[in-house]
Amino acid sequence: MEDKSSVDLGTVTELQRHLNELLKQLSPERLQVLADFAAYLANAESEAATQELLAIPGLLEQIKRSSATPKTLYTPWRTLRSDV
């Protein structure tokens, strides 16, 4: 599978345009098959990204610790960056 960063934006836009044209030609039954397949691909991509994150040593523990931090210990970003 090709890395997203190596595909130029013009190619992606052209692929999306072509796909939209093809979608108009499909029967409702074929559209359902395509929707199911697209959902499968999106899930597989999401799962791969999840596995990549879980492979980072200590990341899950760090997220759990961050989630457990009381909100009163946070500083509002507007007080840190008034120019934003």
C-alpha cells in the first residue's frame, strides 16, 4: 500500500473525482457492497494506526496518567498565548 504522503494532492483529487463519477453508475446493491468494502478499508487503516501507537513504549501509561490529572492543574491556553 502506498504511503499517503507520497501521493500528490492532484492525484488524490483526480481519484476522488473519478470515483464520484463511477458511483453514479452503480446500482443500489453495488453501492452497498462498495460502502461495506470502504468501511472495511477504513477500519483496517484505523486498526493499523492503533497498533502503531500501541507499539510505542509507555504511551498508553502516559495517556492514562495525563487523563488522571485533575483539570484544576491545567492552565488555560489563552492565558499562556494571548496572541492566538
